Amino acid sequence: MVQYIVTVYTGRRLLANTVNSAYIKLVGTEGESHRKLLNNEDFASFRVGWPSTFVVTSHKPLGKLVLIELEKRHLIFGDPWLVDKVEVQSTEGETYKFPIYSWLSDSFVHRFREGTALRDCDDDHLLGKYSRQQELREQNQTYQWNEDSIPHCMQAENPINPLSLPRDDQFSFTKGAEFLSTAAAGLAELKLTGLEDCKENWESIDDIKKVFPKRQTELSEYTQDHWEEDDFFGYQYLNGVNPMMIELCTVLPDNFPVTSCMVFPDGKTTLDKEMKNGNIFLVNYKNLDGIPANVINGKQQYLMAPLVLLHKTPENKLMPIAIQLKQCPATDNPIFLPTDDKYDWMLAKLFVRSADFSEHQLNYHLLRTHLLAEVFTMAMLRNLPMVHPLYKLLSPHTRYTLQINFLARIRLISPQGVFTQFSASGGKGMFLFLAKSLSSITYDSLCIKNDIAQRGMQKVTDFYYRDDGCELWDILERFVNDLLRHYYSTDAEVMQDSELQNWIQDIYEHGFFSRESTGIPQRFTTVAELVKFVTMAIFTSSCQHAAVNGGQYDYGGWMPNTPITLQLPPPTIKGKADKDTVLKTLPDVNATAQGMATVWLLSKQSSDFVPLGQYPEEHFTEEKPRQMIKKFQSELHALSVKINERNEKLEIPYTYLDPKKVENSVAI
């Protein structure tokens, strides 16, 4: 008899253990073992976080092990079991590793391949081919597209119950308990309970200060103190929660008739001269044009599509110098200037910041990180078997994404969601804007270095989102390049991998609606193309999400800096606004409280946060990829040290792209 030492590692999550009967079969190139019962007599073989060791025998050597079969039989009730991995040691001293990291919840036989990453064209074993194809057939039955969404998302079995998601995609017990927090819990944490039903206007800014939570971040407190200042308004376009829209302006848009006399009345410089010197910048919210505003508390709300002109001064400050609140120039659509009356200028900036809230939340946050990450996740689960090197690379960057988006659809953008009920772009305008935003996405806009170049923002000083983001892109691209070239040494190998080609085709069709104008590849023809796209997918799901998510409470907790909605139309004639106009324009008390509570919850780091580059699940078992991961982690650590040293010298530290604060996946 030939003996194999089998070690089964039960997961570390709460309730990961099982008392059900468990069986294993070993399958090799020369045969297979008998089905072996693994439990001890006391049925306590599999404890949370503990390895359990058994002996499996065979009448003859099995050759190279390629597969194991695991089966869990119910005793009285179903008892889900989380298996992290299985290791098998042969009599020849060879150790075979089988990464699993899956819940076994039923009584079916589950097959898991040995951990060596194999492309589709590498897998010549008939047994292996059968296993791959069967796995993908089962995955395609579980993960089906909902083609009624923008973009397409996972078709949920029960659209209001997150427990209907596959067990492997659900939160851990710890995160699930934390995420029972709703907006009501956020109100309680911030001591805003009682304000959620108040549909009155604020009577003064001081009243907002009185209820502004004591539970502040350092930056939310700074925002409260500086929100009215023009240089802080400008600073947020570079390093705030939405650094994605500002672009160099070399020619004014035809619909923004700003003159030199308006913005440089002292005549010491001219608009043309400053544009030639690269000191004029534009932010254009044109995608919001024509989007109907919401009705909140029975009152019509107002959402503008502004144009903003900014000037980089000799003192290195980015200052707003002109604001037009609607796209079409008209006598009742004045261009507001810093030299205008205080309240006219304040209102103009309020309408811009409110427009920025909608543009940021729906386009740059929800669509371009959360929803695209779901597309990448779904395509991976449907087209790549667990043994595929790209599955192993991408899997840590998909953790919790399906459930967090499931909850967003219930709690934020459903008819009863906070965003739908209390934001200016909620209601029927929301999905019109999402469709408009999706049609404007290009491949270049998702790749930070291309995006920065297209916006002409390469040389702007103190642009920390760009600096940190581009360094992260380079580190990530080197890692992805080294790892993928380890498995794909030629372009032909990329083209021959049908699973890889199916993955990108699924993304092209369901994420970007097969629009060639996006520039998204329909297939991969070179290793370089593959490396760039995978870098973008991981960057989007980790770094980009961190950049547009982490600062939500820092900049949005103090409502006047980022109003979730506005209740009066903008001024059509200058000189008539006063303090009372501003207060009546701001959102009602309940909308303010709901907005504060929501951005507080969305900015909180969970207790099982996994930072970029850390891989608790060991999907790669070969030594070479593991060395590449260590190099990747070392480079991320060096960047973190560099960012922290810089931040010590800054009045406003930029921390959102510190690798230690970037989560591996869209999980919040």
C-alpha cells in the first residue's frame, strides 16, 4: 500500500468549521485513490483556523497528483465548511498544494486542481480538460448577467437579500456584522439622531456647526474652517475626493465667453498670456446638462452643469476666477467672478460643489470603480478556472465586490435608497446620468498616465493624486508584467488562450456594450496589451477606488463644502443674494443629516481590511511568482515611506494613495 499524508486547512473565519462528514479522493496521472472519510470519531476534525492531518492509502503510486475531490455529507443539517487549502505529501517526499479558499455548502463532489498555474493551452490532460470545462459550466450557471443594468451586473437570485449571493462572495461574519450599519446607525454614531425627520431649512451656519459631529477627522475639521476660501475650493480639484475632471485650458470653450477684463481687471496679465504659460485650467460639468433634478420633501431641487475657470497664481495657488452655472451663455446665466458680491460668489461655488458631488458619486465613484470592478469580477468568475494564472492574479482584487455592490443597489440607489431620496441627481435623473457617463468612458480615461496626459496635467505642481497614482501604476505594471510574462512568453500564447480571450470579450460586451469608440480591446493579440489591461483592472479595483472613496467624509462631512442637493435656482441677476438666500438654498436638515451619515459609513475602514499587495490567500504555489509578490510588496512599502515623509511637510496631507491605506479590492 502507498500512503499519502493529507493536511486540510480549515479557514480562519468565524463559523468556518464543520461537524459534517467529509471525504477526499486523490487523482493522479497514474490512477486515483479510494474515497476516504476524513472525520475522527468525535466529529471535531475541522476546527476554525486549524490544520487537520490524515493518511490516505492507495494500492499503487498515483503518479503526479493533478486533482483532489472533496465531498461533504450532511448529518442532520447542512453545515457549511470553509476550506482554505489542502496539502498532500507523497512517499517520494513531493508536496502537492491545492488552493481552495471556498465554502463547501452542499453534498456534491467538488474538484480542485493542483496549485500550479496553467493556461488553457497548457492543460493537456483529458481529466484536467474535463475539470476546467465542468468548472466553467457550473460558474456560468451561478454567475449570470443582469442585462437590464448600466453596465451589466450580476443577476441576483433574490435582489433584496445578500444571503442569496454565492457563499464565496458574501462578507465574512465580522464584516457582515459591521455592515449591518445603515444610515440610521450612521446617524446614531454621529449623534445626529432626531434630525432625519426634520424637513426644515437651516436657520444659520452656526446651527450646522452645533450639530456637526464631534466625531470628526482632522481633515473634516479643516474643511469646516476653510470651506469658504477660494484656494481651498481650487485645491480640491487636485487632491480632493474628485481629482478627475480638471484639465489644462489652452482655448476657451465657445460657450464660456470669459474675457481678460473679467478675470484680470488690474491689467497686469491677460487671459491669453496665462493660457500660453499653462496657468489656466477648466472644469466642465457638461454631462450633467439636461439631467432632471430630484424632488425632495415635496420640493423641487436644482442641479446645474457648470463651467469653472481656474488660475495657477505666482504664489502656486489654484484659484477659481470665473464660474458659469449653465452650459448655454445667456443674459440670465451670468458669469460669476471673485470680485462679485460675497453671496453671489458663494452661491456660484455652492452650485459647483453640489454638481461635483453628483459627478463624483455617480460617475467617478460608483460607475468607474464599483460597477466596472463588478464587470471584471463577473468576467473572471465566468471565464477563468481557478487554476488559470489570471484568476490567481485577479481573485484577491475581487474580494467582497459583488456583495458591496449588491448592498449599494439596495441602500443607496434603490427607490428607497439614501442617494435616490436625498440627492439632487437621485430619482429619474440618476440612470440617465449613468448611461450618459458610461458612453463617455474611454480606455485611456481609465489608465491614469494616459488620462493625466490627455488632460494636460503632467506639469502641474502639488498634484499628489497624480504623483502617487502614477507611481502606484508603475509598481503595479512591473509586477503584472513580470508575472504574466512568466506564463506567456510569446504573443502567440496569449492569442491561443481561449479562456483569456473569452474574459476580455465578456468585459467588452457587458461592461462597455461592445462600443468600439471606447478603445477597450475586444481581444488580446500581444502580451503587452494583456499587461496594460490587467494593470488597469487591478488599479481601478484598488488604487482608483481608494482615491475617490477615502476622502468622502473628509470633504463631504461638512455639508456646505459639498451639498448633496440645493433647493433654490441659481441667481440670474447679480447683487440680489444675501445670507438668507444661501440658507434657503442649502439642503434641508434631514437631507444634510442623511448625507453626513452616508459618507461617514462609506469612508470607514473595516476590521478585515486587506491592504494592496497583501495576499492572505495563497493562490500561487510556485516559487517564482511568490518571489515576484515579495518584490511587489517591497516596492509598495518603499512608496508608503516616501509618501509619509512628504506628508509630514504638508499642511493638508494626501494619504488616500498610501499603499498601506489602499484596499486590495472594492470592498466598501
